[in-house]
Amino acid sequence: MKTIRALVGAGVLACALAHVHAYADSVNDLLLPGKVIQGHAKFEGECTSCHKRFDKAAQSGLCRDCHKEIAKDISEKRGYHGLMKGERACKECHTEHKGRNARITKLDPRKFDHSETGFELKGAHGDPKIACKDCHDPRKKYREAPTKCFACHEKDDKHKGKFGNDCAACHVEKSWKDVRFDHNKSDFPLRGKHANVKCKSCHKDDKFKETPKQCSACHKKEDEKAHKGRFGTKCETCHTERGWKEILFDHDKKTKFPLTGKHHDVKCTDCHKGDLYKDKLQTDCHSCHKKDDKHKGHFGVKCESCHNTRSWKQVSFDHSKTKFPLLGKHHELKCTACHKGEMVKDKLAFKEKLKTDCYSCHRKDDKHKGQEGKKCESCHREDSWKKAFFDHRLSRFPLTGRHLVVECKKCHATVTFKDAKSDCWSCHEKQDVHKRTLGTECKSCHNTRNWKNWDFDHNRKTKFKLEGKHKDLKCIDCHKTPVTGKIVLPTTCIRCHDKDDKHDGAYGQQCERCHTGENWKSIKEGSYRWIKK
């Protein structure tokens, strides 16, 4: 009995509830402003799905609850809805209850600013010939249109996907042929000649990541032609991207052999003929210039001791730092003129020590035939053999007067300098007009300025003063016979005037008692008294 009552009660409740719902639907239908679009038809009887009583502002939130992709765009601020300026309610653009087939999206393709979607139509994309349907599938929403190049241009990809699908990394909207990839932001910046090279020249078989970065990998043929692989694979050590011919290797700083003089103009291969790393290059001059050694090895292997890198002909050896400075004509001589022997290996010294005295080298040039000794430097200089500079003042015969301009050979013709006599008579015997009557001491009367000028003071230097007529006499009038040694002549009148004595010796030989030197005819006053006596 209780069971029957329970069933009856449940049935009555069910009928009551069904009546309530039927009443509600009829009320909503009565309040409904119009039919919604087909997409919202399932929510048409449920107003609370889109509306909240007494809260109009909540409507946009309910829209986003269903249209989650739009809500995501707004929160991430991307796409047309996310980039929209200012906060706007959905119903401002999307008005419902206009019928099942109504268009609640107000969009005029001709006036629509595509940049508001975050995808600006640039380059070829902005071509008026391109219609919206070319990118937007009519069966899909506008927002579902892809923004990546590869999605639309997969068929245009000549790389067949080998370079990935980020076409914008290299290409621009204007044309596929315009490449804008900034290689400088990669780990291989394009410098010099590389900047003008086409991509496919380096990226063969459409490979990017696998492209080698070493110079030798791309320029192996050039290396084989120039270096034959002897200089290794680090091309960048010497070459630059500006051109193969431009060398940046600093030989002065990076090696122990600075390139100076002619070495700076020499090609690398002129010296580096073997393997750069395996074959150690010798740095001494003789190793490279053995064929250029005109000395045939006589002067050793230290070429740099005499020569410099500017020119072989320029000799930089400073002979003045030796014990034999090169002066005069010696400075013009070739090294081999004196150095004819061989040098000690690796030392700047000769096996046979070269003598520095003049006679050792100039024995053949000695016109004196050794008679004047071997000290040529006593008289001669390096300027010329003909010029003698012997300072005669240091000898026992100083040169004065005419002797200063006389050539050495006129005095030293037949005798050596050491044995040459210093007296006048030995050289001037032929010039002696006195025929040796006045002895051989020419300097007693004459000087070296001139033979004709004589300065013998007979009154002061002898005991016989020349007075009266004696002053006018020539020397030979009294000095008639040759003498040797000291001149001793009689000073008495009778010895010279014996023939002039008219008294025949009657008055004795003391003529000076009566006569004077002025005149024989003149008689001294008082002389008669002497005669009377």
C-alpha cells in the first residue's frame, strides 16, 4: 500500500515539473527578440548562456567563455581582437537575434585595415590583384589563416624544406629573389669578397648547417694552385677576405725573422719552398744566398757582418771599428783587394791574420826599392802616393825658404833619407860660384830664400872689418883659392897688396901706418913723423 502511494506521488511531481518547464519556455519564447544565428541555435532557449540578469557588462565575459580562441588572442594581445584599441563589448560589433542566416560580423574587405590583425600586407602581399580568398579559406575562420610563409608557399620552396620552414629568415615579401638574411649575425660574418658571393656558391646542395667554415674547405683548388697544400689549412693566418693577393701576416711580430729591405718585397714562396710546418726554414743569410756569395765562402757564412738587406752592393761593415780604419784610397777598394784569404767558420776573423803595415801590401809600389825602409806612413798618406806629408821639422834638417817647394826626389835622389846629408855643399856644389874658395859652409853667407841674397856680416863675424875700398870688393877678389875647413886668410895689407907697394918694402910691411882703406894715395896725418924716426 505504501509503495503504491509513493509511485503516485512521484508521478504527480513529475507532471508538475514538466508543466513548470513548459511555462518557462513559453515565457522565454515570448521575451526572445529574434532568432539567433545557426551557430548559436542550440543556446537559443537558454538565455543565461549569453546573458546575466541585471549585469550587462558580464555578457562579453560569457562570450569569451565559449570563444576561447578569441579570449586567448585578447589575453595575449595578438590577432585582430588582441590588438584592438580600447576595451569594447562584443555586442558592439556582433549583434545577435537577427535570424538564422544573419551575418553578425561586420567586415568590409575593401576598407579593412589588415595591419590591425598583426599581419601587415607588405610587398607582394599588398598587390591589389591578390584577393582575400587566396589566403583565407572560405570554409575556415579568418583568424585561422596561417601567418607563416611556409604554410602558403610550401610549393614555392625551391629548397625542398632543406633550409627549414622559416622563409622570412632570408626572404622578403617583395620578391623571393630578394634575400635579406643578415649573415653578420651568424657565426660566419660575410666580409670582403664574401659579401658579393651568391648563397649557392657556398651552400651547395641546399645545406646551411653543414656548410664548412674553414677557408681551405671552399678554396682548396686555389690553395693547390698557389701553395700545393704546403702552407697548411689556416689560410686566414696570411690572407684576408678582401683578396688573396692581400697578405696580412705580420712577419716582423709573429716570427723571429723580421722582413727588412729587399726581403719585404720577396714572395713567400721564394723562401718557403717546402712544407711550412714540417720543414724548418733556416734564418741565416748563407742558407738562402749561397749562390749569391761572390766570395766563394772565403769570408765565412755571416753575410750580415758586412752586408745589409737593402742591397748586396751596400756594405755596412764599419771598418773604422777595427784596428785599421779605411782612409783615403783604402775606402774605395773592394774587400777582396786586401782580404784574399779565408775566414774562420762562424767567426769574423781570417785564418791568415792580415798585416796592417803599408809595406806588406804595397811592396810592389815602393819606388824607393826598400832603401827608405818600410814605414811608408812616415811620409805618405792614404790619399795618394804622390803626396808626401813628412814633417821635416822633426828631422835634423827643417825645410825653410825654397826648400819647402822642392820635391823630395831632388834631394833624396841617390841616397836614402837616413843617409842624406844636411849640409848645403853636398846638394849645391854645382851652384857654388865661389868654387869653394869660401869653404863649404854656404849657410854662413846665404839663406834658403835666395842665393843672390846673402847676409854675411864681415865686420861682426870676422876680425877683418871691411872699410873704405874694401866694401866695394867682391868676395873672390880676396878669397881666390879653394879652402877646406875653416877659412883663414892673412889680415895684413902687404899679403894682398904686395904688388901695389911702390916703396918696394923700404918702409916695411905695415902699410896701415901711413895708408887707409879709402885710398892708397891718401896719407894718414902724422905718418911722416913715423917715417923720420
